Amino acid sequence: INVSSTHNAIDPRLTVVNGVPLLVWTEYNGTLDVIHFAVPNANDSGWTTEPTSLTEASSNLYALKLAVIAGTTWLVYFSDLQDQLRTVTLSGTPPAPGTPYSGQINHSNTGIPQQCASLADVAGVPYLGFAEYDGTSTKARVSRFVGGAWHEVSVWLRETLRSGHHIAGPALIIEPNQTVIVEEGWQAEVSGK
């Protein structure tokens, strides 16, 4: 399936878009690492690499994550041009990338995302978990995509909260058997029980 017979495929990921299997991977094109897409042939005898690839000028793209969220396929990748995580949605048959969302996902203006660990559907909203180096140490971070932009989400462990503690949304409160979502504009208060 590789575009080149001499370059390695990196980070292959498989998903389904509009009922069509989609393989996504990074491959060196002789200058940069770019993202390629392939779908099965019409007679299921093999795979066809799509002519559209995802590239950014002067940037290597890698560390792919895929998830279907509320019926939309999301691709997250790392762009080393400005050390940024980027996202794009995939649609159509065969699936093709839309315009990458290039707004800042990183929480710190000077932070460098180390890796994207997960992309998840939380009540129909894309949530992204990643590690970010802020110049001192690497921190676990969470962002969610709402209103056309990524927003930082605070994450709390329930056992560390005391009675009367107020938590403003957006936030996740993680308990042993559930995760409580506190939406933007709402707040949670820990009761005495």
C-alpha cells in the first residue's frame, strides 16, 4: 500500500468513514513525512492509495490518532513546524481530509506537546488527551472541541476534593465508577456526602 517501495509506513491507523474502511499512515516523501490515505479496491482485491495526501509546508506530520465522534471522523496529528498538535475531520467517499484546524491546542504558549495519547467521544464532543512539556516538566492535558475551537478542560480526581470545593466548567471529575462532566458555564460543588 505504501506510496514508495523504499520508504517505511509509520503509525498506520484503520477506521471506517461512511461505511468505507480507511487506512491512514505517515510516510516519508523524500523531503518530509506526510499523511497518506488508502481505501479498499472496488472488488476487495487490495487497497488503492488516494491521490490526496495531507501535507504542511516544511513540516513533518506524525503521531496519528483517529476516532469517530458523533458520526464525524477526526484525525489528530503532530506537526513539527511549530511543535503543534493539529486536527482535521475526514468526510466523503472516498474519505478525504478537510482543512486542518490549525488553532492552538497546546495549553501553554511555550509548551511542546510530547504525544497525543487519546482522542475520545465524550457525549458527542471530541476530547483530546495529550502530554505537554511546559519548560519545567511534562504535564497531562485535556482539551475539547466546542464552538469551532479547542478549549482546556480541568481534570480532578474526586478523592482529592473536599466538601464545599467548587469546580468551574469545563471540567472532568473522575471517580472510581464514573466520570462527571461539568459543562462550560456550569459549576460543580462537592457536598458533604
